[in-house]
Amino acid sequence: MGEEQVHQVLEAAERIFVSLTGSTGFDRDLSEEILMVVLKSVSAEQQGGYVRQLEAFADANRERLGQLYGKYGPAGS
């Protein structure tokens, strides 16, 4: 996945995170480092629509993702 695609995915992931948590407290450098590793597992066929797939996953699982963040995020128990 090219650098531009990585940045597009990173921007989408950040938008999703903020929309789910209301928090902007994330480490962009760390997010980019982790994303570079994760995206190596995305096949060439899936790369073109990856941002769309990520957004669809977040929309379909919004409630559950919010619950998980509440439970396991920085303020979780």
C-alpha cells in the first residue's frame, strides 16, 4: 500500500475514532507506525476500497465499538 493510501486510511481511522469516542487524544505517529504494519496484511485487491470498508465496519459496529472503548479505553475499568 502506497504512502498516500496509508495517509488516507490513517485520516479515516482518526475520524472514526473521534466520532466514536469524542476524544482527540491519540498519538498520530504511533497510529501511523501501527497502521503501516497492519496494512501489510491487506491484499492488493482490497486496498482500493479499504477506507470504504473501514468506514462501513465502524458504522455497522458503532454501538459495540463505543462500548468496548468505554470498557477498555483510558477511563475504562
